Amino acid sequence: MSTHKNSILQYLVFLFQSNLAVESERKVFHQEAMSYVMKLQEVQERKKFEFVETVCSSVITRGYRISSTLVLYIITLALIY
């Protein structure tokens, strides 16, 4: 009977240790998952920033070209009148 109790005790110890290992791995998985989500968020934010930066650069460049053309037009009008 003591062999039976001993094997049950060993089994319970094994279950307890396994439970601790699973819980530890669950925590590691959760931390890694959150890290992955943060990296995805960073990538999305970078993509948004780069898009806005490109659009702003394009608008500024076009504005400069238009203002350069308008300056020449204003000078031409000033010379004519």
C-alpha cells in the first residue's frame, strides 16, 4: 500500500510541477504576444508618419512651384502695367 501512496504522491508532485511549468510558459507567451503587438503598432505608426510626411512634402513642393510661377507672373504684370 505504501508503494501505491508513494506513486500517487509522485504523480501529484509531477502534476504540480507541470502546472507551474505551464503557468510559467503562459506568462512568457503573454509577454511575447504583447511585445509582438507593440511591434505591429510601431510599424503601423511609422507607415502613417511616412505617408503624411510624403503628402506634406508633395504639397510643400507644389506650393513652392506655384509661388515661383506666381512671382514671375506678378513681375511680368508689373512690367506690363
